[in-house]
Amino acid sequence: MLKKIIVIFTFIIPFLALCSGCSNIPDSAKEASITSKIPISSNVSNNKKDTSKNNESNNIIATIYTSDIDSENLINKKVTLKELTAESIFEELKNCDVVTKGTKLNKFESYIDSSNNSVGVINFSKEFYDFNLGSSFEVMMLDSIAKTYIENFNLDKLKILVDGQEYESGHILFQKDDYFMKESFN
């Protein structure tokens, strides 16, 4: 028993301390580190081609997240796409009524930041705000979009913009450094 305690104190506790680390990087340095963008290939995906169909088919199975109104949980729906693009995922989110029908996808970009995180930034048109949801369902809508893009494009974090501005509604206000994080959905 004493050997187990010694092992814990010798190896595990210092390891945990190292993993939890603190950052004393000033905000200006953090901001500067994020601005150095290295684009991610547009083919970035951890999805497998659909092998249940003809092997010559290039169909891809993607996961779209929607909200379950009764239990307030995210539920996933598998969809088959000809190609995995920001636009094809966006159209599926519209088809599932996660995003309002009049919304346009202005831009989606992804890059690797200086911390080696894969970052996605999605920019919707102002029609994105054309919804009438309570705060909890608004959070579910945003989480559905974030988890869908994070999972399908293997992102570490995602930012949602509307007409190039930080997301801001009557319930929710995002700041410049606010992102949806992959680890939040695991």
C-alpha cells in the first residue's frame, strides 16, 4: 500500500499539475497568436465514405445535430452528402430547421492557430436572427450548429459571426475571444 502512495505522489500528482498548467500570457499576446492563420485543407474531415453503397460512390456520411425539444438534449442525425463542404452542412442544418430558411452562409473559413488548434469561423447573414426562441432553445440552436461543424470538420473551436460581427441577441452576447470548444461537447 505504501508503494502505491509513493507512486501516486511521485508520478501522478506532478503529471496532473503539469496538465492543468496556468497561462500568464497577456491578452494582447493571445490575440496576436490567433491572428497567424494557417489554412486547413478543405478536405479536412474525420468522416468515412459510405461503404454501404457502391464503392465507386463518393458519398460521405455526416452528422447533423438538432435539439430534442422534449428533453433539451442534442440529438444526431446521419445524412449522406456527395461532398463535405461548409455549404452542404449548412443546407442540412436548414433542412432540419436548426437555421432559419432565409439565412445565407456568408463565409466559412478554418485555420490552424499558433497553439496548433484547428479553428473554424462561420459567418451567417443577418437573417440568422429571424427566430423566436427562449434563451435555452437559443443555446441549443447554437450548440447544434457548433457541434455539427466541430465534428464534421474536426475543429478544436468554432466562432459564429453574423454579418461579420460577434453573435449578439437579446439573451446571448459573445465577445471577441469567445468560441465554442470541442471539449465542451465530449
